[in-house]
Amino acid sequence: MPSLVASPLVAPSQSTSKALFHDTSYTRYFTPPSSILPDAYIWPEQDRPSSIPDDNEASSRTEIPIIDMADDEQTLIRNLANACESWGVFYIVNHGVPAELLNNVREKALELFSLPPSTKMRALRRDGSFEGFGKAPISKFFDSLMWSEGFTMMGYPTSSISDTTSKLCPDGNNKFRGVFEEFDCAARRVAGRLLRVIMAGLGVRHGDEEQHDVEKESVTRSALQLNYYAPCDQAHMTMGLPAHTDSTCLTLLHQGLVPGLEVLHPSRCSWTPVPPLSAAPSSLVVHVGDMLQVISNGKYKSIVHRAIVNKTKARLSIVSLCFPSSNATIAPSEAAVGTSKGGRSLYKPFKWEEFMQAKSKYFMAALDNFRC
Ligand SMILES: O=C(O)CCC(=O)C(=O)O
Ligand SMILES: [Fe+2]
């Protein structure tokens, strides 16, 4: 079986010339060339990690639920309902995405972040677009810079994976396209199945018109997000990706064997690590996103999470963001409203585009704009 412990992650930024670092357009997109923290990357004390993960890598223990997708349907319905309600984040195993595909995606993603700066600069995220290399759009809500690099591709149905990655392959031989497209497709299929079972747990019956609409509309589109976190000597003073919720319905994430993901339990005030599982290196982490919070009428909360960086190990996360089509109407499912306390809808119907506009203005308070 191919190993998921890919070749050691080499910090691409270490090959970056100092001259390029002083080019402001380069620093807008990429991590600085040394692991010593420039002032702009130092975060206010209250936003810093409380502790840095032990570089001891994967763990065999976690508080976060682990869902076995090979369980029978009724067990799966029950376990997913519990996981969504109690945490809003869970691991899935036996999900059907082959270990070899995960391994290949990680290898290619690492190759992509290791390209020479002059090649990377050919695929920068331009204003108004999400595609290519760029800091996460949430960076505008924070004064300090994130210690991370991101590369985004729009997936199904109007995939830009081929166009975006071909900019990185001037010789016309696109070595990224096939494997990223295959992963996008495989992850979205898993998200579709998860949503079907989650909807059943909310009381939507198989064959209902509502089941058809919600499932048809809610994970119709996908984006593939690659995140690279270089090691940092002063990891305790910076942040890879600060606290946020995903605007998705569901997010699927593969983090390899280097820890860094943390979540804020809906009713606790402290951060809980989501460590890579040593016994299940092909497991994926699933986040409940903002749209599932609405569809479930607030029963399932969009999980607040963040990524912290390590002192000696680089970290790579492969993220499939699954979300509705632009003109889909998002509203609490009738079944979820029916079983809510008080039996009333907490959110007004809205279009995905309207939500995205609110998110880019109000960030984590965006959903308040759509409360009844
Ligand atoms: O790298 C991680 O573990 C988190 C990534 C993430 O939250 C995101 O891309 O939205
Ligand atoms: Fe996220």
C-alpha cells in the first residue's frame, strides 16, 4: 500500500531569493524565505495558539467523533446526527477515497508549493477571483499576516483546475490536472453521500421533494483548496489560518500526519486539537459549514476552526469545499424546523450569492443578517 507519510515536506520558501521577498507583490502571496518571524506576522497575544503541537505527529487519541462510513445505514444516520450536533466536526474512515489518490494529491500539492517563485507568480490570485495562489480571503479581517500559502481551484461543475494549473506548466505538460480533478470528483461524491445521510438524520425521508431539492442544491459545487504551512521558529507567536467558519455546506480535509488543526467546541471556550490519526492515515476530517447550520435550522453549528504552525515540520492540508450553486435558495429544511424547539424557522430563505456578500462584509457574523 502506498505510504501516506509522503517524502519529508521541504519548505518551498527557503529556496526563495531575498530579493523577491522584498518585492511587495511576492510577499502578498507567499511565506517569507526564512523561518524567523517578521513583525508583520506576529499576532496579538489573545489570538496566538495556546500551545504548539508536539512535533510528535499523529495521535491515537482524540475527543472528536470518528465515523465509519462502512457501518450500516441506521448506525451511520445515528452516528452522523450525534457528531454534527455534539461537535460539528468529525473524522470519516472507510469513505471510499483511495489511499493512493490521497497520496498522489499530497505529492502533487507539495510539488506545486515547491515550484520556483517565478513560476508561482504566473498563477497569482487576481482581485475578484478565488483561483490560484493567494492568502485566504479572510486575511482582510486581520491586521497580522498569516504564516501560510494557499492555492485555490474551482472544481465541479465549471472546473478551472486545468486552466489554473496549466499556468504552472509552461512546457504544456500539465502534471497536476488529472490527480486534482480525480480528487475533486471523489471528495464531492463523499460529500453527496454524507449530506444524504445527514438529511435522513434530520428527518427528511427518502423520496421527499425536499430531500431531492436540498441534496440537489447544497453540494452542487466544489472548490479545491491547498494550504501549505512552512515551519516557523516562533510558531507560538503566529497563526497559519486564524479562527473562521467555512461558508460551505460540508468541507472535507486531509491533513497528512502533521498536527495543526484546532476547533472551538460550540459550548466550550477552549481550543481542541484535531490530530491526524496514526491508526487511520487516510481518514478525512469533515466540517459542518455555514450552509448546513441553516439547513439544519441551527441544530448543527458551523464549526469554528483554525490552523496553527509547527516549529520544525511543514504541514500540508488538502481541502474540498462543497457548497451550493449561486442561485440556489438556502433555507432551513422543513423537517428540521418541524423537530426544532418552538417549531419555527430561525433563518429567512436567501441566495448563496447574498450570503457570500454578507460573509465578505460581516465575516463570522454573516448569518445574523438572515435570522428571522
Ligand atoms: O489546514 C487546515 O487544517 C485548515 C484549513 C482550512 O480551514 C481551510 O482551508 O478553510
Ligand atoms: Fe476552514
